[in-house]
Amino acid sequence: MEKIDLEAMGQRAAKVKYELQRLPEKRKNEVLSEAAEQLAADTEIILEENGKDIHRAEENGMHPGMIDRLRLTEGRIAAMAEGLRQIAGLKDPVGEVLETFVRPNGLRIRKTRVPLGVIGIIYESRPNVTADAFGLCFKAGNAVILKGGSDALLSNMAVTASVRKALGHSKVSEDAIQLIESTDREVASRFMRLNQYVDVLIPRGGAGLIRSVVENSTVPVIETGTGNCHIYVDEYADLEKALPIILNAKTQRIGVCNACESLVIHEAVKARFLPELARALQEAKVEMRGDEQVCALVEEAKAATEEDYGTEYLDYVLSMKVVSDLDEAIAHINKYNTKHSEAIITENKENAERFLNEVDAACVYVNASTRFTDGFEFGFGAEIGISTQKLHARGPMGLKELTSYKYRIEGNGQIRH
């Protein structure tokens, strides 16, 4: 197997980050627009390489939900290009003055946004992440080193080649984006310890990947979490709203972290709502796993286990539980959730406010699908991931979340006594 020189990659990224920090906003936007055009022009090549990855995944028996994450289409490549154009249209966060104050001794202090520097991203499947990561990191003035999953290697190589071509055309260093073209786990482990060059590492994928990075990295990590997302149907819910919201959150795309995996229902509405919901879920081929009260009303439901309530299925499976009040609903969600996205369906403003305040998650919704937890949907152009931790960044990570800040202090001869 070819030896990957991570040290050299780190050195190139560390060098180019200073070039990127000097680029004015107009220049960055021109490069992003060029990259979008290049992706569109290379659609056929990218689809051909993605087709090889899909074929290999099918031969290896990959789950359909995972294949959906891996698959590119003309539409998805067009969306990747549109994401880059949207990022170009967003305000550049670099240089933004967050705070200005003057000390009694006359020192003028400004707190100003600056790039993080070199960002490393380790991710699984989804080759669209390759373009999204470049676009966001580049606009925020950062170099990026990517380590994708082995299942998407050819797709990632094709997308990276397209972006590097655009950088070359734009007379900007192609090393603004580098892809580690190795499937060796040992290479991934070495990448996690490249703290001499990499300023922050962002894992994006399943629980196993994220746990491995958090436990083994010597580079500071921003943890993007799995999504065991809940919808709670309150006793004051408008059930006509609830049904399409649940179906959308569960079935629109099953292999994504913001899909609904668990349903909580107030006992006051269970008899009216569950049979109708069960019919709709059966039509959508969703397997239901519920507690005793659910199984008593829904003949097709299987008995849920403790494990079911804590599982991110990424499949046509939904766990269901009946509760007696809002307190029980919130306690259940906070026990089993992954601090990603949670929703309440209710017309009661007090209950909605309590849910928003007391549920511990990056994103909490009232009367809307959890599927909106997404950088594109939030107007960020794209996202680097959904952070489920509380330090530095939380929720969809857009441009501002890919910056730090520095203090700029101006004096006129002051010395400290």
C-alpha cells in the first residue's frame, strides 16, 4: 500500500493557510463560483466514479440507507454546486469586530474574528461533504485536509480533483483542499495526532467513528453527534399537523442524522391518533416498536426494548412510547436523546416554551419537522456538521463556527506598572 506522507500534507496546509487568510472576500467569492461551475462541468466524471463506489457497496451488502448517503445524482451534484454559490453570497465572517472597548489607561482593544487555520475532517459515506467542507472552510479562510470513508473513496477523489482544478484556474494554491487517499486505519490514527499542523479536527459519521476520534485524537475535536431524534405529540397537539410532520421526519430520508427515530405520545391523544398514524406508517413500510399502551392500540407494533429507545436506526423503524404528562416526555427525551434535534407538536404556548427551555439538545422545534436541522435549511449555504457538544459550537456549523477570534490592542506608549 502506498505510504501517505501526512507530515508533508500538514506542512502544505500550514503554509497555505496564511495565503488564504490574506484573500479578500471578493476573491474568495470568485473562487467559490469557479468551483461551482467546475463541479457542474465535471458531473459526468463524478457520477462515473460514484457509480463504481455504489457498485462495490452493493456487492458488499451495504444497507440501503447507507447506500442512499453514498449515492450522487445530477440533482445532488447540482445542489453541491448551489451550496458553493450560496456560500459565496454569504457575508465573510473574517475580520468582523465582535467587541470594542477602551481601557482607563487608553489601550483600545478590539475582539475580531479570525480563521481557525487548518481544519481536518474525518467523515463517512456522503461525498457531498467534500464540496461542503471545502466551501465553508475556504470562505472562512481555512485550509482543509479531508479523510473520507473507504466506501466513497473514488467519489471523494473525483470531487476533490474538480475543486483543485478550479483553484488552479483561479491562481490559488490547490492545497487549500487536500484529500487523504488511503483506506488504511493506521493512516487515520496518525492523522488524529497531527496536532503540529492541524488546528481542529471534526469527525462526521456514525457513533463508532466519532467515539474513535474523541478518544484517540491529540488534535482538539469538535464533536458532531449521532441523531436519536424525538417528536413529542402533546395533549394539545393539532393532530392534522402532527401526522405529516412525523411522516416527513421519519421517511423523507432515513439515512440522515436529523430523521425522527422515536415518537413520544401523550396518553390523552393516543386512542385518537395512534391508529391513524399506524396506517400511514404501514403504508410507508415503517416498522413500529412500542410500549404496552402502543401495542394495545396498534396490532402491527412490536414490543419495544430499552435498547430501542436509545437507537439511531437510520432505517424504516420507529420506537414509540406513551407518557402521562409533559414532565415524563421531557425526562424520557433527555434520557435517551443524543442532544441533536427534538420536536414538540402542541398548540399550548406554555408547554412549547417549557419544551424549548428544558429539552437538552442543539436544536429544539415547535410544530415542525426535525429534518430542518441542516446548514442549507438554516441559510448557512452548507454545513460542516451538526455539533452536539457545548464548547465552541453547537448545532449546524456554518461559517462563523469555523472561526476563532483574536484581541487586537492598540496603544500609544503605555507600559504596565
